[in-house]
Amino acid sequence: MTEASAQGAGPGVFGVVDVGGTKIVAGLASATGILRTERLSTHALRGPDDIVDRIARALTGLSSAPDLAPMSAVGLSVPGPLDRRSGVVHFTPNLLWQHYPVADRLSQRLGGIPVLIDDDANCAALGEAWQGTGQGFAHLVCLTIGTGIGGAIIIDGTLVHGHQDLAGEIGHMVIVPDGPPCACGHSGCLEAVASGAAIGRLGAALLTQNESPALARLAETRAGQVDADLVFQAAAGNDAACQAVLGKAAEHLGAAVASLIQVLNPQAVVLGGGVMSKQNAAWLIPAIQANMNRHLFEVQRGAVQILRGELGDAAGLWGALQLVAPLARDVLPTGVLG
Amino acid sequence: MTEASAQGAGPGVFGVVDVGGTKIVAGLASATGILRTERLSTHALRGPDDIVDRIARALTGLSSAPDLAPMSAVGLSVPGPLDRRSGVVHFTPNLLWQHYPVADRLSQRLGGIPVLIDDDANCAALGEAWQGTGQGFAHLVCLTIGTGIGGAIIIDGTLVHGHQDLAGEIGHMVIVPDGPPCACGHSGCLEAVASGAAIGRLGAALLTQNESPALARLAETRAGQVDADLVFQAAAGNDAACQAVLGKAAEHLGAAVASLIQVLNPQAVVLGGGVMSKQNAAWLIPAIQANMNRHLFEVQRGAVQILRGELGDAAGLWGALQLVAPLARDVLPTGVLG
């Protein structure tokens, strides 16, 4: 126990990591706040061990500052269905992991400190409920609409994990039973018809069919690549075909949100993720609400708020911190606590 | 306190009532078992006050036996969205109640004893979880498939009510967004495409179109009236049109159950209600499972049981008893407890 670490960032210093399909944010945090962060590219094709190595190096680098107590645990937000107890990710379509024991592997590279994991949508919900839009709602449903669609459910202030840690897979609710194929291997999932990737795909199809001159012009500046943001831009410029694509996505999201309200009766639904930029949300949330209201009882309609997640990318890090913050007193050596 | 009542059914005697669209079962129970019951016709068109009067008379009659302690509280299972605290039923399409304070009204007619209410699907789930198929599952989803479709969710052993007591409205999940009209006033709800009433309606349409000679023959014995059971009978006799109707219902139920599993990750889904007779269930449950599996991850598929509710009509009464049984020590006069 050196003097330097004792006067460090307080009783607990935690690693917090949010692993995404294209980028990773690694950070250091005290039990109540994020101290510093570093961004890495994911490079999914290099495989999971390579990702874990680079996360370990980043955390080691961040925590080597002389004014910090040693890192005592890591909270890790990862995509994909997983098992919290074993720390194994079952599979992640975007990262190509299969039954990967990410918690053990990262722990091994960090001298054996505890690594606690939860999925990215759960971490984002924990973050929004703790520090963001979800504050003060005991009954909350969260959707993370990005490349895919993740979800999380909070009932009476507690995150619902289900009996295998698989609850909250809102992106794989069945919306169009014989609909388009989904990254999960099935078809007609919400994610397959209303995610950022789905909107991008539908936009690309408009280009192929030459149905949206506005989108074609915007795509020229991006080497012909279409993503959801470009479809939103063209729609904002009054392109009818792009508006129809987004209208259909809002219809599906509205139906899914209505079903969730029928089943769970939450006080609020928080919509976050890359697709929910301030600009996009200004159009998308009212459109989702209008579609949702078509399927709600009068008594439900005024009683649920549909809100945009405020924390953006930071939600996952705050959630990762909430995985480990409760460990502070149990895990840290007494010297650090004193 | 007479000697007779002191040697009665034990410390607590409760009224338990299950109000259905066509019949009502009223009963007396101890904290651990149902002692005697009486059936009434609902006669919905006579209005809610008339129903409450007849329930009160039935309970008074049942409890007037000389060997019983006085009735100390009533647990009441009623259809429709409701508010447990105020004891008001918001609306019930089948009973034509609107903002009806059923708990207060029944309490007034029973000398002011407490009347606790919950909706019929929640009560059925409480019953199945306590005494029936749901025993031993901490994470449970229940569907009651009868004239309508009700639902209930148990997470970590606790019934989920949501913030307005409106959780569990599984029958109003959106399954076919622009589908047929539902009794709730909207369209495309699960109830509108897969309930007993929906199956009966689709059967009647087959008759109108002269598409099912087998069903027509069966309907002759019932003055041309078609209900779900008749469609099941014709399908069991290899009638292709009726098999197609049930196949479609199983497809919708399978999709809804899959969505619920994605969202809640339960250990079991219990299917009860009038449509789930032993005979019907023997065909319907495997068909629902096959459709459901098309939408589940491998890791979910083997880990959830789809089971038939064992208690049938009694589920609601057991659930109603569970509403009041915990009151035993609080409500009963000491003399009775001693």
C-alpha cells in the first residue's frame, strides 16, 4: 500500500468497459463517478482474445497513474446473451464470439481481480436509471436502438434478468412473423425491421430501385454507403420514400412498445442508442407514440412517458460502474478503505 | 363468539369469488383450503349491482352454517383492468362494467368486511403458482385462454402488477398490427386472433363460406352455433379448414409466447382457461411450442417448459384465496385466532 494510492481517487477504483461492435470505451471510475476514459476500435475480426488483451492494456495504462489506488474490480458491458455467474457470452452476431468466457479471460490479464459482466442493454438501462432519463421511475422499460435493438426491464427498481440472464431481449420480440431475416438466425424480429441496420438496409434498397433521388445525392458524399442517419436526413428533407421507411419502422416500434406496456405497465419507456440522436428522436418519438397509442387502453395512454435516453454513449459505462460499485466494501483491501 | 364458530373451519374463514362472463363461483375457504362453493349464472345484462347482490347473498348463505366462524374478508377475482387499492374495475368488455367500485359495493353488502380484488388472470396465476402447475417456478408467465385471453407474470416469486395494476395484459399484445378488431376497441391484439371467441368466429365464417362440411355437421347438433370446442372437434376429425384455423391460432400464440420468453426469460409458461381442455391442449401445446421454437435462441429453447394449467376453474378461487389468506392474523378478532 503506497502513500500515493492511499491518497488516490477515494476508497474504490474500478475499471469500467463498454464493448460495442465498432468501438470500445474503457475507463476508470470511483464508486460514484467516472474519472477518465479511453476509446479503442473493436476490430471484431481479430477475435475475442485480442479484444480482451487490448482492454487489459488500456485499463492497466489508465490505472498506472501515480495518484490512483489500485484497480479492484472491473464492470464490463458486452453485447449478446450471456451468463453473469460464469461470465460467459453465449454468442454475439456482431462480434463473432461463441461461448466466450470474457470475464475469466479479462480477469486473468488483470492479476485475477473480479470482472463482473452484464449485457450492453442492461448496462445502458442501469446507467439511465441511475444517472440519466430513467431516474425516479421504479417501473421502467429501456430500448437501445443502434445497429441492433437491445432491451432491459426494471420492475420495482430491480433489473429483471430472468432465470438464465436472458430477459430483456426486446429486439427479438416477434413483430412480423414471416418477416425479413434477423442477425439472430430467425426472422421477423423487431431488430430485423426497425434497428439502425434494418433502416440502413431499407435505405440501400431504395437506392438500388432508384426510388429516392434525395438519398442517392446524400449517399454520393459517402461512397454510396447508406446508413440510418442518412435515411433520417433525406426524410427530414421531405423525401417521401425515406419517410415511408421511417414511418414503417415507427409503426413496428410503436407496436412493440405498446405490447411491452400491455405486459409490464411501466411508468416510462426510455429509448437510447445510436439511432436516437436528438435530431432523429425529435421525429421518431412522436411517431412511435402515435402508433403505440393505437394499441393502448385509454387508462394506459396518458400514464406512460416515452423519453429519449440522455446519457448516450456514457449510459453503458455508468451501468458497468453500477455492476461493481456495490463491491467497494467487500472487495477492497482494508488499507484502501481506511 | 359462539362455541360453534370457535370449533369451526380454523382461525380464518374467507369468502372467495371468481366472476366470469357466464358464471360466478362463490365459495368459503380457510386460509389453506376451499371449504364449499356455489355456482351462479352471471346474467351480465342485469348490471353490476345485481351481480354484487347475488354474490353477497350466496356468501351470506354459505357462511351461515352453524359450524363456521364469521367471514372475515373476501377475495374477489374479476375480469378486466382494475385498480386494487380503490377496488375499482376500469372496464370489462364482457360484463359491461365501467369504473365500477366492486370492492366497496360488495363490502357494503357484507357488513363492511374487507374485500380485496385482482383480475381473473392474475388470480388464476396465483392459484396455479400456489396449488397447480406453476408450483416451484419463481419465474412464470401464465395465459388464460378462454373467451378472451388474460395473462399474468411472476418474477422472482412475485406477481408483477406494474405501476397502475395493468401489467399482464398479454391478450392485448399487438400480434397482427392491422388485424381484426378486438373487444378492447383496438385491432390485431392476440385476443382478437387466438382466443376462444376468435376461433369460434373463424369457425362460423367457415360455415358461412361452406368450407367445412365436418363443422357444419357438428354445428347442426347445436342449432348452428359454433364455438372453439366445435372447431377443435372438427379438426380432430381431420377437417382441413378447421385445422388451418387452429394452425393459425397456434402460430399467433407461438409468436406471442416467444416474445414473452424473449422479454421475460421465464422457467415455464402455464396455459389455462376454457380453451385449454386436456383434449385441446394435447394438440395445441405442441403446435404452440413448434411455432414458438422458430423464434427462440437455442439457449432458450430447451430451458422453458410450456405446461397446461391443472386447476381449471378452481385456479381463480385459489388465487382469490391468496389475496386474503395473508390477512388472517391481521383481520380476525383474537377470539377466533385463539
